Amino acid sequence: MGSLAEELMNELNCETAFTIPVFGGIPVPESVVATWIIMAFLVVASLYLTRNLQIVPTGKRQVFVESCVTFLQDFFTGIFGEHGKRYVPYLGTVLLFIGCANLIGLFGIKPPTKDLNVTAGLAVMSIVLIEYAGIHQKGVKGWVKSFAEPMPIITPINILEIFIKPLSLCMRLFGNVLGAFVVMELIKIIVPAVIPVAFSLYFDIFDGLIQAYVFVFLTALFIKEAIE
């Protein structure tokens, strides 16, 4: 049992991939390297999919891209209306990044979302956008006054929500990804034959995509709340 726990802890640790030999050595963790890989993949895929676009699409590639973009715009606009349409590109980008981050484990790379620093960074980015959306829609005075709604007595609670929301987004994503990772590693260690394949279809693929959807869906709901 001790060796099992030790092996599992080794898998959970986010180790340093390499060290940049400047300023006394800058350690680069595995999660950062995985993030760079995902970023490079998304950039290359974007360049390929948006190459030689036409006003009237004739190729299947452009039709596919436009269908995906239209679906995302309609989906998010249906949540927060036309006023929040400017935030669709960010939400779509985060959706793609988290989806790829959760699926990268299929290629033997530790998901960067297993690192609390990565999920915390995503949550902070989202909450900054949410508060910006409120200021942009209501103005600074209106945004400040909104903390006293529906009654001034709950102002401290509304202020506390600024810190609760990113914590909720961060821990929900980190906890679910980490939990799925732990379960899969335990299954692989205890029953290393056929059973892990079936569970992998759920934990590595379906659950990973669901967590990406939940993160951006909650962010969209918070934006809706901020701009109402």
C-alpha cells in the first residue's frame, strides 16, 4: 500500500521540466511546458483553419469553422444577450484551451489543469473580465452602487463575492480534473488490463470536456449577472 501511495504521489507532483540558465536559474514546471504545447497547437490549427477564407464559403473547412463560430456566438449570446457578445472570443478561447488541456493526458502528458497555479490563473483572468464587464456596462458609479443591491446591508457579502467567484471557478476545475486523474491512476495501478480503457473514455475524454464546458458556462453566467 505504501508503494502504491508513493507511486500515486509521484504522478501528482508537478515537477520541473527544465531550468532556464539566467538569473541564477528559472525553473520551468511541466504544466508550463504542456501549456506551451497547447498554445502552439491552437495557433497552428487557427492558422490552418483560417487560411484562404472567402466571402462566400465553398470549402468544407471554412464551412466547419463558421459553423463552430456561429454555434458559440449563438450559445453565449443566448446566455447574456447582445450586450455580452464582445466576450464570446475570450470564452471560446478558454473553452478550447481547457478542453485541450484536459485531453492532453491521452498523449502521456500531464494535464496542466492538474496544477493549481494554472486553474487559479484561469479563474483570475475570468473574474477580471467579469468585473470589467460590469464596469463597462454600468460605469464606475453604477458598478460601485451595484454592491449595495438589493439592499445596503448585504454590501459586505457582495464584495466578498469578488473573491469567492474565482475561488469557486479555480477549485471546481482543479478538483474535478485532479479527482479524475487520481481515479484513473488508481485503476491503472490496481487493474492494468482492459478496464482502464473503458474508464478512460469517461474520465479522460467526456469528463474533461464537461469540465471545460462548466468553467466557461459559469463564467458566462457571472458575466450576465455583472451586466444586468
